[in-house]
Amino acid sequence: MGIKLFLIRHGQTRWNLEGRYQGDRDIELNRTGIKQAGLAAKYLSGVSFESIYSSPLKRAARTADIINGKRKLDIRVADDLREVDFGKWEGLKFQEINKRYREGYHKWLEDPYNNRPTGGEGFRELTKRTVRVIDSIISENPDGSSIAVVTHGGVILSLIVSWLQIPLPRWKSLIQRQGAINIAVIDRGFPYISAINYTGHLRKIYDDSEDRVIEIYSSLRNDRRKRAAL
């Protein structure tokens, strides 16, 4: 059967709401984020987790605490589950980065493996550490275990891209909403993914309000295409 991983993105923070790059900054959950974590906990209440792992950053750690709830497991903090370091871009909004660091930003959006955020961490380095920490988590738990891994959008994205061998030009095609749940079984190194960016537990009725990130990336992509055509 292998190891079943529940990869859970933390709930919303003030910076998420404002559209700022958080990266390695230690930002707390806001009220909406706490509610999202509670809804994720309710959805996963029937799962008998063998272990719960968390990024050390407060927004993930608080989400993990809420999901843990009455289970009272010892949450294992893994530094390699922390979000990608966005360097000088942290605290800035999309358009601010696009204005101040335009050339570097567009290179990173096009090829995050060979281009880093200004003063930050590249996608290649991120993937190396996230694959390493997941391999470690799998080795620490018996076959057949269900494991909660509470972490960040970039971390989850890097794992899915790696597992599915998604081509570089399509890495931004994957979306991770706040409080999203992803489910994968890793059996002898092979991934079976049954859920990506599941958010049905967060709202009774579909709400596309968080799709603004798609609009932002779409506008940036179209801007790159226009520049290339000049």
C-alpha cells in the first residue's frame, strides 16, 4: 500500500489576503486562516494519522496544531518543509516585484529552476530539499501509515511537479489555495495522486474569489509574450 501523504497548505494570512509574497517570513494566520484550518481538521477528522509533520513557520505550525486537535500527537517540525525563500521579493506584491525586479522576475516565472528570486532560493534547490524531507518522512513511518504534512504552496507545488514530471513551461499551471488538501500514496517510490488542491471542505458553494492569482499570472504571461514579440 505504501505511505499515504496528506499535503495540506496552511490557512490564510494577512499577507495572503494582500497578495504579498511571504516566503520565509514568519506570518501568522488571520481569522479566515484559522477558520480554514478548522474546516480542514473537520474534513480529516476520520483519518487515523500515524504522524503529523509541519513547517516551522507559524502559519503552518498553527494549522498543524488545529488539525492535530484531540489526537494530541507530537507534531514533528521539519525545517525543509519551510516555504521557498523569495529573498528581496518578500513582503512585496506581484506588481511591485514586476516593477522593481522586472527582468529577474520574468526570467524566474519562465524558468524557476535556472533563475532565482533576487537574493532568494531557486526552484531546483527547493525541490531537492522537499524531495529529501519527504523521503525522510516516508522512511520514518511504517508501510500503510497515513501522514499529515502541513506546509506551504511552493513546497507542495515542487513535489507535485517532481512526482508528475511536469514540463518547466507548465510549472505555474498548478494552483494551491490556502487550506487546500492534496493526497498522494507513495508506494516503493512511485506516486499515486488522488487529490490536488482539494478545497471542497472550505465552502458549501463554489467561490472563485481566490482565482485572482490566475488573473495575475495570466497578465504577467501575456506581458512577457508581448515583449517577446517586439
